[in-house]
Amino acid sequence: MPKPLIVELPHELGPVEARRRIAEGLDQMKGMLLKAGVAVDSMAWTGDRLDFAVAAMGQKVDGQVDVRPETVRIEVRLPLLLALFAQKIQKSIGKEGGNLLLTKK
């Protein structure tokens, strides 16, 4: 199994606002994921940690989002087939996550 893909996003929002923005963004993203053929198996918050699992192209992906006071750490475990796209996925997570955590909103 490949190493987990890890993205750390800095923010200046505090954990409560960062978590709110992430939760709101994920709600909006669920519809887009379904249209793209990605099924959301589970998404559950425990405190400031979101555990998730999705399935796409017959592959299962899971991971966590940890909201910290000054960073958000995203860890995604990709199966071997999807690990080939890890760099592209990491870039996309960084861009979309960074947009969610911009200070001005």
C-alpha cells in the first residue's frame, strides 16, 4: 500500500470557523462528487476530526481531516490504482482547501 497523501493547509480562522467552512464546502461538494461518479460511503465528525470514505471507479478511498488552531491536516489513503494520480489529487486538495480557508469571506 502506498504512503498516505498528506496536505497541510495554514489558516488564521481558528478551529471553529475553519471547521464550519470545511463542513459547508463538503456539503456543496457532495453533489458534484455524485455527478462525477464518486459515492460517499461515510462522513462523520468527531470533535475537530472528520473521518471519510468514498468509492470511485471500483476503488475505495478513506482518510481524515484534522482541524487544528492554525492548520488543517488532510490525510488520504489511496489504493494503488489511484495513487498514480496522487500529485494531481494533492494539488487539487491544496487549491480547493486553500480557497475554503481564505481569511476574507
